[in-house]
Amino acid sequence: MSTPLSGPGSATQAPGREPAGSRLPRPRPSRTRDDAPITLTGLAGKVLLLGLTAGVAVWAAFPLVSAGMWAGLALLAASTAGLFYLYLTRRHIPAKYLVPGTLFLIAFQVFPVLHTASTAFTNFGDGHRGSKDDAIVAIASSSVTQVPGSAQYALSIATKGDPATGSLVFLVTDPGTGTVSVGDTAGLRRLDAADVTVGAGGKVTAADGYTVLNVGQASARSKEITDLVVPTPGGALRSSGLSRAYEGKAVRAYEAGCDCVRDTESGQTWTADEEAGAFVAADGERLAQGWKVDVGLRNFTRVLTDESISGPFLSTLLWNFGFAIGSTGGTFLLGMLIAVVLHAPRMRGTNVYRVVLVLPYAMPSFAMLLAWRDMFNADFGLINSLLGVDVDWFGQAWTARFAVILVQLWLGYPYMFLVATGALQAIPRELTEATSVDGASPWQSFRAVTLPLLLVALSPLLISSFAFNFNNFNAIYLTTDGAPFPPDNPANGATDLLITYTYRLAFGGQGAQFGFAAAISLFIFAIVAVVSAVSFRRTRKQEEVYA
């Protein structure tokens, strides 16, 4: 007789309770990353990183406050607060991984590019680094001369830190009061008597926070000591030897009425030219100390209109393309050829060959460039000795160009060999075997199957290699230094690339011209960007064909 499952006489289940004997394990709720427990190691790492972030923010805040850059300070505070909120909450998991990469991208890619672009529209460089007020102070300080009755001080030379590289300061003792002051380009500051030790003759022998130089150390930096001028209310302080200093009088002073600098001894004046950021005399003479101003497109038009620059610019650009194409194409062909040979099934001892062939890639490139430069030496070089010839490789335009491309071929083929080997191993052998079955020769099989697939895989690397070789500063600077140079233009050599030509124009003259160098850098960037964009577009079409 069966027992009814339900009905008036059956046992009923209490509300909210499971029937006896039918309890099953309840599924546990899945744990998400937001619910994951924080380990002690993870917590310590988070505290360390956030503490480091706070420390960097505080360190960066002080110069912003001193410069009055309140917008930058607000941005810094908002960014720091955002980072703390992001990493102290358990939400926004994707952002926790994206934000660090984005910040590094902005700091190391976007900001340098924007800074270079903004510098290209200024005259920033030696003599044009600060404001107009800074230039006026520098002009007055540099014109200080000793006059009858100039105050004399006992002098000790000291540095902040390393005696050989630290910033120089003057430690001077007033002979009348015996007080000791420290002076640098920012002016004089009195020191507490308890922090200094004064020896015979009033010379300071020790000072807290400073390293007093001995005679030998000071003599090694004599030019820097002579050039150091310490502004004072009555003029400026300069050294007279290594043990005495005098407070001289500035013979050039700024006059606001005419907005000019006047020499009190000769009477000559230099009027401010706001467009050039310099004081200019009637005869065109400029004072060396100027100030930073916006010059618009002047740096760019100078490249195109200045005949001494625009003339060699085109020939240098053509050789630059030839060098980049020859270096990239040559290394690719040689590396691919070796890779194909070692990829053959019948080849034996391939591992030994590969180790030997990769050796140039393992050597420091700068050392190898210097070694090749010596081997091409016309008098005692190894190349002439082995070949039994007498060729002045770096003395003629085309032999020098051939030499630098040959050096690049030796240095660059191992990289192409490695990447081509990897790409060949990724190509199924069934494809080439199928062409053999169809009656194709090895060359036809390579041209129809292997080479197109290699180009699809290696095209991005070839484009990046072209961009690298287009700006390969070391390859030229360490081998030929741009030589040979024509007699009528010592600033532009036959092997100069645009990057080395820019370096010589901007930094090889009387002073650094950062604004002009930035303008030419933008030219180079635009050329490489256009070539890369066109090449990537063609690469995508090629990938679609062989997809």
C-alpha cells in the first residue's frame, strides 16, 4: 500500500524548512576580485606605492609653489587625490591597470613631444634661457670692474657637494665686522658664526653644509671661479685670485626710460628688441645676455630661406633616405638569406652557425663603431692592410658613405637574421611542399610563398628599423663625424644625416640653440611619420591579400 505524498493525512513541511533527508549543499556565492581578501604582502605593497606617490607629489609641489604655478599645483593635487581614490577603493578594476600605463605614456612620450613642439617656436638657447629681468641682472653682473676704493674681502672657495662637480660658492669675511657670508649667483647670505671656522687672515677653513676647496682643487676650476659673479646691493662680488675678492661696480646699467642698457664708460647704448629677445646697438651689435621670447615660425622659415642651411638640407635629406634604405634593406636581405640557408632541412650544425652569426649583435654597438672607424683608417687601418690598397675611406664622399653602410650591414644583419628565423619557423612546411608537388622550383616556391609571408610578418619591424636608421646618430657621429667636409661648408659633411647636421647647427657654434634644434626635429619627425604611415597602410593591404 503506497503512502500518499500529500493530502489531508500526510506529513506537511514546515514553512522555510527542508524535508528531512533531502538536504543538499547550497552553492557558495562566487567570489569576485572586489571581494578578494587583501593579503599582508599586497597591503604592504599598496602602502609603499601610495606613500611613494605622496612623497613625489610633495616634492613636486615645492617648486610649483615657489614659481607661483597655481594651475600646475591644482593639477598635481587633483591627480594625487585621484590616484589615492582609485587604489584605496575596490571599484574601477580596469582603471587600476590602465592608469599607470597612461601616466607613463604622458610623462615619457606625450609631454616630451609637446615640450619639443613648444620650444620650436621660441629662441630658447644659450643667452636666451630666462626672463628679461634675469638678462638685465646678468648684463650688470658681467660688467663689474674693480674701481678705486672697492671693498676687499678674504675669500675661500667652496662647493655644495663634490669638489670637482658641485656648485661653486664664495665664502667671504668682512674685514671690518668679521662676519662671514656665502655668495652665489643668487646673491650674498650671512652665515651664523657658530656654523663656520675662520682661520688666520680671515679665511674660512670650514663651514657647515659646504666643502672648502684646497689650492689644487680650486686651481682645477679656476675658469669657473673667475666667471662667478655674486650680485650685491652696491654692485657685484668677484674673485681676485683664489684668496681675495672685491666688490666692484657695474659699468653697464639698465635704464627704464629708454628701455636700453647704457655703458657708463663709453656711453654706448643697446636698445631692447622684444622680437629678438636681446639688447641691440645701432650698428647691429648684440649683447650676449638675452631673454626667451616667442618667435613664431622664424625657426622653421630659417631652415627654408637661409641659403647656408637650405642649400645643404636637400642633399643631406637625399643621402639620409639612401642611408636608411640601404642600411635597412641591406641588413634585411643578408639576414633573411642566412636564415633561409640555415632553415633548410639538410643543413647540419645550425646551432653553432647561429651562435657565431649572432656575435655582432651581442657586442656593444658604440665599441664596434669605434673599432670599425680605426679599421678604416687610411694609414694604419686593417681594411687597407688586408686588401693591400691605399684608400682614404673617410676622405672621399662615396667611399665614406660606402664604409658607413658596410658598418651598418655588419652591425644590423644579426637582428634581421633572428627575426627572419623566427618568421620562417612559423611558416608551415606543407605550403612549400605543396608548391614542390605542383612542379615549382625552389626559387619559385620562395618567391610565391615564403617571401610574401615573411614580408607580412616582418613589415612592421622593417618600418621601425627604417625609422631608427633615419635618426641613427651614433652610426655617423662615432665613425665619420659627418666627414668629409667641403672646403666652403665646414658645417655639413658628405655623410651627415639630418640628425647630425641638426646637432652641428644647433650645438656646434657659439652656443646651444634649442629652439632651432627643436624646429628641425619636428621636420624630421614629420618626414618619418609620413613614411611610416604610408608604409603601414601598404602593409595592411598586403596582410589582407595573404590573410
